[in-house]
Amino acid sequence: MSDDTPALPTNAPHPNEDSKPFWDAAAEGRFALQHCDDCDTVIWWPRALCPACSSFDLTWYDASGNGRVYSYTVVHRSVGGWNAVTPYVVAYVELDEGPRVMTNIVDCDPDAVSIDAPVRVVFHDTGEGWALPRFTLA
Ligand SMILES: [Zn+2]
């Protein structure tokens, strides 16, 4: 992050039994996804059963952490701690593995973001033993 870019609020997650593997991986700098071993669906967000076929036969694996901007907006007015860090980018990133993730595009001028721009994951430490994945221009 450049020195003139204010830090986005980075709240700690509240992992549950289904999401803890994702957050454990993120704390180690890995973006993990689930794969359905019955119907071959890649799953986002973490859950107990496949949204396509309801199978419980899911496997965690490390994703590439790469994707492209599917859609985005630049936020100029917000609330609370978020208002202090405007302008910032809220985006849907389409992962190379297929799922679309709502996230922030960080460490860049918001005007540099564009549809289909390649991005890669970065992890922001929450200061409480967890890390929050966000994306930056690749
Ligand atoms: Zn399935």
C-alpha cells in the first residue's frame, strides 16, 4: 500500500465450523476454495454442502489467488470508518477457478481499475490472528 493510501477497515471474521478452513488458510496467506467431488463444482463461499447437488462430499484446495475484475464501483461517500478511507473500490472478482467474490481492489489508484483487469489476492492482517483477502491489480 502506498503511504498516501489510508488503510481500509479490516474487521476480524467470525469463523464457524464450515468456514474455519477458509480463514485458517487466509491467515497463512492462502486463498482456499471448496470443490464438490460429486458434481465437480467449485464453491464460493464456504459451506457444508454443495449448492449445485447438495452433496456433503467437499474438498478444500488452494486456489491460484488470481482472477479478473468482473464488475466494480468506486465509493466516494460511506459511513463510519469507511468514510475516512474514500475513495475505495468495491468489486466482484471472477476467480480463475470460476466463482465470483465480492471484495475490495486495493493498493492502487481507483481510476486504474477497469472491467476485466487481472488481479491477484493480497491478505490484510486483522491484528487478531486472522487475515482478510482482498485483491490488487496484477
Ligand atoms: Zn455438487
